[in-house]
Amino acid sequence: MKSKLVIDAKGLYYRDLNERIRQAVKEGVKEFELLNVSGQRYIGTALEGELKFLIHGVAGQDTAAFMRGPYMRIEGNAQDGLANTMDDGFVSCTGMAGDVLGYAMRGGQVHIHGDVGYRVGIHMKAYKDKLPIIVIGGKAGDFLGEYMAGGVIILLGLFSQHKDTPIAGRSLATGMHGGVIYVRGHVPEYQLADNLIVEDADAEDRKIIEKYVRTFCQEFDEKEDEILGTDFVRIKPKSHRPYGKLYIG
């Protein structure tokens, strides 16, 4: 029985690729290296346990969706829906990631070295000992943390291809009713919804930030001191029911 399986995904249909992976997991394979990945979808979806994936190329939509436990490193970029409703595990991506990353994510960690798209972290939630974490090394598009109900998003704004744009797009944390977003530096006021409290990160916040930035730096070989040498702001909701008044008859 092989402990590691290398698959060349060039020209391989996504269903065939995923079937090969699932069959290998059933046979006891714990480690996978996928070469020449070019948008194949659903890689690692709903897989559980101590599995390890190294993906070279562009991971397709809904990679790591519903995943519960595996470690996954993407050497390249990721399309939309990465870590969709992920329950546990660890995902890192050395490039950029698309829209709706971490949608309804319930646990585990996602670290993106570069930029991310729209509606990242929407409907994130925490339950009991599960705390979902997203760390973004670059900048984010519109609606970051929309309707966020729990978890932590850390936005660094450093490793971005968009040097002249704000660190996040419009409607940051619209409808947010739980969790926390930490932003390195400053967020323009016009991007913030009325339901938010924005304050300087305190000592307890810094412990959280330092813990996950340290993991980010270890994963991408970045310098922790340079990232943490700037102030962070904490963004939290004023209310757990931001739209409650809309439904009072």
C-alpha cells in the first residue's frame, strides 16, 4: 500500500480526479501530490481525517468544501468557493483566491498569501470549541465578512497586486452580527456599515492576531515582526440583530 500518491491532473476530468482520490483514501493513502491542476473542482470535498494535499496549479471551485480535518497547500491560485462550509482542517494558498472564500465556514484555518475576491467569509459561524479563521495577506473585494456570525478574519493588505486600492472593498461587514475582523492599518470610514464598532486592537486582540499571523508567516516564509509592527483595528458588530427593527410590526 502506498503512503503517498502523485497524480498528474493534466487533461483529467474533475470527476475522474476526485474519484481517484476517494478510492485511494479508501485504500489507506494519506498523502497526495497533484500536478498540473487546472481548475478541477471539488478537490478534497467532504474528506475527513489526517490527510495531506499538495496541489500545484489552479484549484477549482469549491476546493476543500465541507472538508473536516485534512491539510491542504495550494501552490498557485484558487477559484471561487474555497473552503465552502469547511468544518475543520487547514488550507493555505500561495497565490490569490476568488469569491465567497470560506462561505459559512464552521472551523479550521484558511491562509491566503495574496488577494481575495468578493464576499469572503460571509455567514461564517462559530460553535462551541470550533472557531473558523481566515488570514488574508493581500486585499479583499466588496462585502468582506457580510452577515458574519462568528470566527475571525485577519486582513493584512500587504501582499497585493492592487497597490493603489483600499485594503477592502465596499460594504465591509454589512449585516455582521458576530465574530471579529482585524485589519492592519486603517479602513476608510465610507466603507464601513453603520452597525459596526471600530476600535484599536487591545492587548487581548493582539494575542489573537499574533497567534495566527505567526502561523501565516511560518506557512509562507514571511517575517512576523514586519507584519506586526503596525497597529491593527478591531471591527465588531454593535448588535447581534442588526436588522431586528425591520421586522417589528
